[in-house]
Amino acid sequence: MTALLNVTKLSASYGDFRVLHGIDLTVERGGVTALLGANGAGKTTTLRALCGMIKHSGDVVFDGVDIARCATEDIARLGIAHVPEGRGTFIALTVEENLRCGAMTRKGRASIDDDIERAYHWFPRLKERCGQQAGTLSGGEQQMLAVARALMLRPKLMLLDEPSFGLAPIIVSELFSILRKVNEQEGVGMLIVEQNAALALELARQAFLIETGRILISGSVTEIRDNESIRAAYLGY
Amino acid sequence: MELLIQQLVSGVATGGIYACMALSIVMIYQAIHHLNFAQGEMAMFSTFIAWQLLQWGLPYWIVIPLTVAISFSGGIAIERIVIGPLGEAAVLSHAVVFIGLYAVINSLASFIWDFTTRPFPSPFGAGSQFGNLISNQQIGMIAVTLLVLALLYAFFRYTRVGLAMRAAAENPTSARLAGIRVGLMAALGWGMAAAVGSIAGVLIAPIVFLEPNMMLSILLYGFAGAVLGGLSNPAGAVAGGFAVGVIENLAGTYVPVIGSELKLPIALLLIVIVLVFRPTGLFGRTIVQRV
Ligand SMILES: Nc1ncnc2c1ncn2[C@@H]1O[C@H](COP(=O)(O)OP(=O)(O)OP(=O)(O)O)[C@@H](O)[C@H]1O
Ligand SMILES: [Mg+2]
């Protein structure tokens, strides 16, 4: 069985400014991979390149399909949900409409309605605000909405760009237990970028450490966590 | 009193047309954040097509849906061929393209149908109701515009495609990440704007008569309505369109210096006043965004 996501020699640039210099990365089926690195290392850029949002080269094979040259919307349609940096809220739409947008690639009104209830169950705060213009939500609430919207796609793979950003500690642990549940019960693969390395490594089985657009270290989470020097130098805990 | 009511009614009737034009303008503005100057010419061309079909002897009830369908396809074609490829080009590039579109459509109509001013038969017959208070044409205009507006409202509010179109217009990046085909949604928006414009053209043609420049002033009133109501708010633009129609009629009747000749500058004056004192328009939503 090949990996769910197999990335080889991924390079990406903004205009003429090259940010990624040939990155190799994998997410196993049903696996969680953490992508760690300092500010400006190229984590967000990696996720953007995977979704075809910026100019890039290299091979990206998802679920047996080469998506390196696919348009962003087609990549989403194949089952990749991206929780982007900056949340990507549809600010003029209501909270519920935001969730429905997340399910735009799906058919079947009943199952979509069920999933909206599921999202409200997981994030009760969103239920209280369901008819409200999403732009009026607090930053943390919008972050919950971004994760909930991505889940509405019923993805095979989630790309999570700092999902805990701006959330209160208690909400963060709730969020991660939800992600764990989705991963374990539904086998959804995840590629997760987190400033909070300890948190990400609790969920992940594999980790990649990126520095200025190159993978510095990769391996299983146990290897990385047990390596004192890596921990001290790069993970800061 | 009777004059007042008559003027109000006729203001609402023409206001409905302005509302349709304002709505087409806003629909496209929301999708691409540019004002389409060629909107009026597109509507004029559609009206000529309707006239041609009538000339060929087709009955009204076939001509209308056919015209709307042709206009819808035409709008999509314009977006796919001319506007889409422009992408995120600068304001000036868009302006140049719109002016080009304007000129091309206008000269094409003049070339095919020449400059003769032609009468356009009213689909609602000649008579009037309530002791000449309101003509059948006016009743028809009001009824049809209200129907069109209600259908559009329901479409954008309750259908998935409508939601996808709103999402694509508001945040293209997020829309793509959700799998929404943003380009297709923009094309649909152009098609729908063209279709609404064609209805406005056919409704107003019996009053202003048919000729290649018939929509010039209508478009200006439409702009006034859109600006008055707020370019960010379709419902506001519709209300603005009706308001402009009523203001235009009342001012033309009751302010002696204005008369019928100076009505058009009122539209311009309104645009300037609103832009100076309330750039978001009377009903412009300030969309809250946290950073
Ligand atoms: N839109 C852009 N245009 C030009 N350069 C950019 C753009 N976005 C990011 N960069 C550059 O690319 C590099 C990597 O940025 P990226 O956003 O991928 O970092 P990151 O690892 O996600 O950092 P952070 O942890 O701060 O989110 C940075 O040097 C940044 O300056
Ligand atoms: Mg980042």
C-alpha cells in the first residue's frame, strides 16, 4: 500500500523568490504527519503548494493520483481539505452558510445536515452563533469555524495550518481530541503545522522538520522526541 | 393628488428597470470588483434580439424566454472569452476592456439594425387601469421586476449554486479550497446579469423606443441606484434603483427648472452627493472583519 500523500522534490516560489528547495514528505494512510519549523521556514508555503495555490514544481501524488498540476478546486474535490493560515472565513456569510460552503463538493442534503449538527456538537459556540455574520466572530471562533468547515468536506486528507492559533488552552485540547477522533475513527490522514510542537507530536506519528525551505530531519515521532539535541535545538521543549 | 399618484406609480415602474440594471451592475461588481460600463449595451443588444425575433413572427411568450436564454449565454461567453482571461489585471485594463465592449456592442447593433428609432410593442397591451391612473405597461413593468427580484433573492438565498456564487465572489481563495469552481461562478454571474439586463431592456423599450443608444441614460440611472443603495449590497441597490425612479419623476414634475430635460443630471448629482457624503451608499453594509 502506498502512502496517502507522497511528495518528492517539491519546490515553490513567490514570483522569483524561491522559498522551498526540493522537499520530500509523506503522509501515511490514516496517519498524521507533523511539519515543524521556525517562523518563515516555509510550512505555510508547503501547504499552499500542495493545494496548487502558488507556483511550484516537483511530484505530488495523492491517493494514487498525480495532483502536481491540478487546479486548487480539483484538489479539494479529490478530498483534500485545507485549514489555511488566516482562517479563510467567508466574512459576509453566516456561520451556517460557511459550513455549507465546506460541503459544496458533496451530494446528499441529509448527510450534509447531519454533519452540520456534528460540527455544532463539537463546537457548541458555533451553534450559538449559527445565524450570525461570520466576520463578527472572534478570532478563536473563526479558527473553530475554519476547522469545522474543513471537516464538512469529509476529506481523506486534512492540511492543518496552525489549527490551535488564537484558541484558549482548553479549546485547544478539545480541538485536538476532536482531530484525534476524526483521525482514528474515520481514518482521515492529516498533515499538521503547529507552533506548539509538543501538542502536534502527541497526535502525529511522523514528523518532518523544515528549515529555510529544506527538510532537515524526518522520522517517526518517537525518534524525534527521544532525540535530546533535536528537541532542545528545534522544538524548544 | 392624482398627478402625484401618477408620478409615483410611473416612478416606481421605471424605478424597477433601474433596480434591475443596478442589480446587474452590483452582481458583476461583487464578482470582479469592477463596474461594467457595457452593462447597458448588453441589455440594448438583447432588446434588439427580442425585437428581431418578434419581427420574424414569433409570439411574445416564446420571444421572452428565448431572449433571456440567448442573453444568458452571451453573458457567459463574454466572461469566458474577454473578462476571465483578464484575471487580476489592473483597474485601468478592466476599464479599457469595458469601454471596448461598449463600443463593439454599440457599433455591432448599429451595423446590424442601423440607427433608426423603432417603436417596440408592449407585451402588456396599450390600455390602462383605475381610470387612467396606471397603464398596463406600468403594471406589467412593476409585476415583472418584482417577480425577477424575488426569484433572484430566492436563488441566492436558498440554493447551493447561489451560495457558491456568493462565496466565490466574496473570497475566491477560500472558495477554491472548498472545491468551488470560481471561474464558472463568475461566468454564471455574468450570464445572470445579462439575463436580468435583457428583461430590463425589453420592459423599458416600449417607453424609450428602440435604438442603439437607448440604454445610455437607463444605465446612468442604474449606476445612481447602485451607488445610492451601496455597491456592496444587492438589496440596497434594488431599493436605490426604485428610489432613483421616484426621485427622477417627482423632481421632473414638481421642480419647474428641472422639467424633463434636466432629469438626467439629477442622476449624476445623486451619484456625486452620495459618493461624497456616504461612499458606502445609504444601505451599504459595512462588513465586519476582524484581523
Ligand atoms: N505572499 C508571499 N510573497 C512573498 N514571499 C512570501 C509570501 N508568503 C511567504 N513568503 C516568504 O516565504 C517564506 C516562508 O513563509 P511561510 O509563510 O511558508 O513560513 P511559515 O513556515 O509558515 O512561517 P510561520 O510559522 O510564521 O507561519 C518567508 O520568508 C516569507 O517571507
Ligand atoms: Mg505559516
